[in-house]
Amino acid sequence: MRTLREILMIVGGVLIALLVNDWNERRKQSVVFEETLTRVYTDVQKERFQARRDFEDSRLQWNLMQKILKEPDAIPDDVLPFALFYLDLPGNDYVLSPAAAALREQVNLLMPNANTRREMQVVKDVADYTAWTAARQDLRWVEVAAGTGPAPLRPLLLEAGLRDPALLWGYSGLNGFANARRTFTFTPEEKARARALLRDPRFLSRLQGLEARKTNLYFGDTRTITVDALARKIREAYPEIQMLFTDVSIVGSAVSKGTDEEVWSRSVRMDRVAETGSRWTLDLPLTDGFVKFRTGDAWDENWGGRAFPEGQLLWFGDDIRIPAAGRYRVTVDIEAETYGFVRLGD
């Protein structure tokens, strides 16, 4: 017959084994949680970039509308038809960004692996944001389905005999519609009809209704503030967390010579300033031309800007103009969304 001591030793051994097994399981869950959180944080940063990009595009669209309403003669004839079609684009108000869509999936992976109070709070913060984006998107679509938004300009533009240039939100508006104007040309008659529409009371009434709608979207959207707050909460909970970008390169006509296709496909890798972090730098010769930054030698993740020698990085932004040839130290901080060019001694 087993003694009490033997029984206690067996029970104790079983309990210790269970505790060790529980510790191992929690440790495995913690590893999975942190790996998933890194992907989540990267997607949150991409959502931040996209939110700022959309806000900037909304600002440009709103400014263009103000100019057309208040100073129509200041808009060149070859630009006006593009501008009128562009004003009618709804922007990304009704579209869930790829990063926001990914967050919905990632939060479901975080939940079952959250054990500590800190982990559970992060899950709640991310889940709250995904719920907010879903509600925001649903509200926009309800408005579309109910037909409560402003009457569109496009039917009147087509009725006036203007062909639709099939513009894309954001991209087509870059550099004064330069990309669109390279591939599409309005006839002199179409340009005259576009100008005449600005004297048409029916068209002006729709334009003013659209202006009220765009003003509300531009000044009332809190997406940038909301996603900034989420990124800050994750960073405060996990100070060492980093984005998953493992390389950044510079590319463009100021970097190399050749055809458009050639110069925009030859990336030059930049050097990471620290082993971890979001700052990258490179010394290299540049010619008079344009550059952008990207990751993975692809265009899925790229940045531009509107200023030189320094400025704010814009997700899928304009080509950055390099006005003079020379040797430059180029620095970019992905998380801080800044870039700079310092001319070095030749």
C-alpha cells in the first residue's frame, strides 16, 4: 500500500507537470501573439499612411473645387475638363483600405492568444478600431443606397458631350493631372463645352451641393486622428515593436537613365540607420529628375512627396522633383513620414 508521502509526491509531480505544460502553452501563445502583433502594427502604420494620403487627396480636391467656384478663369482650358470629372470622384470614403481589411483578420488571430491584461487591452483597442471602420463604411453605403448624397456631375458632363477620361482617385490628380493628360486629350470643342458648363445654373447648383458634401467630409473626418491614437497605444504598450519593412530603396529618373519603364524599375537599396528602426539613408549621385521610395522592389508599398529638399512622405504620393544634379545624402524615416536630401561636396 502506498504511503501518504508517495501519494503526495505523485500528486505533486502531476501538478508540476501540469504547471510546466501550462507555462509552455502560454509561452507559445505569447510568441504567436507578439508575431501577430508585429503584423498588426505594420498594418496599422499602413492604415495611417493611407488615411493621410486620403486626407491629402480630399484637401486637394476641396481646394480645386474652391478654385473652380471662386476663380474659374484661373483653371487652364486643357485642365478644366479633367478637374470637373475629378471633382465627382467619391474618394475612398466607401472603400475599406487593404490594411484595414487585414486588421479585421489579424484581430481574430490575436484574441485566442491573449493572456495578460496588456495583451487583452491591445486586442480591445484593435477590435474597437476595426468596428469603427466597419461602422464608418456602412454609414457611407447607407447614404449611397438611400440616394441622400449630392447629385453627381458626371451625367451633366456626358450630356454636354464630354468623354469620360476614366480618372482614378488620388493617382490621376497627381502633378496637375499630368498622368491623365499623357494618355487622354480633350478636343477644343470639349474644352469649350466644359467652360460653358460653369455658366449653366443647373450645373452650378450641383457643383455647390457637391461642395457642401466635400466640405463636411474634409473637415469632419476623424480617421487620421483615430488610427494615430491606435498606433500610439500599441507603441506605448510595446515600446520595442517595429514594422515589418525589411528594405527601402530609392528609384526614379534622377537615379538612373533610360526609358520610363527602365528608370522606374531600377531600385537602389538604402542602408538602415540602426539594426532596428524605420530610418534609412544613402549617399549617391542624383541628376535633374524625379524619385520615389519603395519596398521590395515593387510598387505595392511606395512613398512620394511634394517638397524639396525635405518634406512629408506621402503614401503613393507624387514623384519628388530633384532640381539640380549633384551628390546627395538621402534620408527617409518611414514611421515618422519624413524625408530629406542634403547636398554633399562634389
